[in-house]
Amino acid sequence: MKIYAALFALLLAVLSARGENRFPMPQFESGYAMPAAAEPGAHPGLFEALDAAVLLGALSLAAWLVLRRRSRRGVLLLSVFSLLYFGFWRRGCICPVGSIQNVALWLFDGGYVIPLSAAAFFILPLAFALLFGRVFCAAVCPLGAVQDLVVLFPVRIPRHLARALGFFPYLFLALGVLLASAGAGFMICRYDPFVAFFRLSGDLAALAAGAALLLLGVFVARPYCRFMCPYGVLLNWMSRLSKWHASIYPDECVQCRLCERACPFDAILVPNSSLVPEPREKGARRLTALLALLPFLALAGGWAGASLDAKLSANHPVVRQADALKGAPAASGSFKSKMLESFALGGGKAEDVRARAAAVREKIRLGGWIAGGFLGAALGLGLIGVSIRRSRDSYEPDRGECLSCARCFMSCPREHLRLRGGGKIEPENGGAHGG
């Protein structure tokens, strides 16, 4: 109860926060008349609070269904509700995946006031992952739910290929944060494969991309969640530190391997106690070499990120405007010339635009160093993680990769015995393993 009281207090604090609109009003000349402002919809703040309250309730129910009730059917039903509410009813916005950009822009732009719903949607799933594992992915995320429903004939991807593809979410996260913090747009939302599907509208390319991912998801379980989702990176980190996490079996593992075959995400760690242990000196030398390589990877990544400043800054509207002004011809009939004339009539100065564009480029260049360094460090730490061998006597969920979908519960013979006996799972007996 103390945990839920703390989460509720956190939610109230986020929703009670206030900010002022810091964007200056535009100055119009040449007799321009300001149009009459339309009245806003009724109580938009209440709808934000309702969305956050539904999110908090869905996360709480998901944690109970996974850790205490151990019900795959309950998880599936809750995921359908989340798909209908957060997906089709709320049209996929705001979502925790896209809220990363709101947070990034708020941190680096003093003139931006983060929407209250975006702050709540960013914080709550991470807090629950830190406590209970990735229960948000299990049954609350509409992007995950729509993919989970089409997993019909899953095939197992080679582990080395899955690890290589698992680097793309880090890349997507770094680019999304970099562009959002520089004011160059919300790339994560722009390339969301399912928002057009949720809104039942959009250009053909967006709808085709979503349909292609769903078709791929029939065979490769949740391809967006595993190999693209930037928010999944943060959930992975939090889940590895979770206080409680779903266990595969209710009491003891009989090593029947049924859970391993039931998991379409390859998120179950198999026993390896029979392997011949590696000499300690060999492992120590490999770890030392990788640790020495880590700063070089970070520097190389930072240099590569900074070298892309010209291409990345081209996404910023100020830079595009400066480039257009720079190349505007004198011919009165051209589009660029008319744009330049309109710009001059409005009192704008090309020098000011070029100065702002140069500042944007410098900001993106600095951000490129940071984002690239992050990617290089992530690659190095991933290599270190792969090189470390841990001994296991039974099947365990990979705390970071496990989506808490509850599929493995129904494959476990010990779970079937528990259900037939009507027993209940207590935390100290394995129902929810502590961190």
C-alpha cells in the first residue's frame, strides 16, 4: 500500500504542476488582423488527468495479473482494453514512447512547457518497471498490444542476430532525443508505424509500414518492441533493477524446457551449470581489454555523431529557412524570390536567421558528440555484458528483455499443479522474486 500511495502522490504532483506559455506573440504589420480565438474544449485538464488515472490503474492491474494472479488470460484481456483505449480511442497520443521527446525538449529548451500528460506517461511506466518489471509492455502499451495479437507462428531468431538488431533502439533513442532537444522535430512520432493505423488515416507509406510490421509480427514476435522501440531501452534498464519480477515457475523448476519453447521473444535464460568453467585469468584479460576499448568506442561514436551535424540540422525549420534565403535568386517569378520578398516585408532580417541557424548547427554538433558517445558506450557495455558468463541451475527470465507476457506460466507443469490444487503464490515462495 505504501508503494501505491507513493505512486499516487507522484501522479498528483505531476498533474498539479503548472507552467506559463513562454512563446512570444508574433508581431504582425501591414494591416494584418488577428483572427478571433476559438474557445478551447471543455476541461482539457480533466481529460489529461483521466488518461493518467487510467494508465495508473492499468499498470496496477497488469502488475497484479502478472505477479500475483499469474494469469495469461487476464493479461491478454487487459492488452485488448489498452489497445482500444490508448490506441483507437486516444488515437495513440500521448504515449510513453513519444513522451521521451517531450521530456528532452523540456530539459534543453527553457521556453517549452511539457504537457502534464506527457510527464505522467513518461514517469509512471518507468516507475512500475523499477518495481515490478516490464508490466507496461505486457498489457498496457497499445503498440505492443497490436503486435501481440498477431503472434501466430513465431520463429526463433539466432541469438547473435537478435543482439545485433537490439542496437537499433539505442540508435533510435539517441537520434530522437538529439533532434527533439534541438527543436528539430519529434522523429519518434514521425516514424511511429502504428499511429496512422490507430487514427484510421494517414499517408499510404505510413499505413504500409504499419501493415508490413504486423505481417512480420506473425512470424517475428513484436518486431517493433524488440528491435525499434526507444522507450524499451529505458524500460529494459529499469526492469533489470526491479524490486519484484515475474518468475517462470511457482515453486521449483523441473527443467522440462517447455517455458523456453513457449517464449516467442527468446527472453528466457537457460541453465548452463554443465558448461566447463572458463579459467579466471582468461576472463579477466578479456574484461580488461573490453574496458580499455570502451572510451575509444565512446570517442569514435561521438566523432561520428558530430560529423553528421549538417545532415541532422537540415531537419530544423530555422536551418531550412536560412538555406532557402541563402540560395534565393533575383528573378521575381521564382518561388524562393517571392519567399524572400515576403520575408523582407514582414520585417525579417536574413542575418538574424543565419545567426540562429548557426547556433542550431552548433547545438546539434554538440548534441551529436553526446549522442554518438552514448551509442559507442552502449556498444562497449553490450560487448562486456556478452563476455561475462554467469552460472544458472534453472530457467530464469532475462529481467531486461522479458516483457512479462505470462506465456511461460501456462507452459509450466508446476503451474498446472498449482492451479489444480487451488494454491496461491506468496512472494517468498517464488511468485515474485525480489531484486
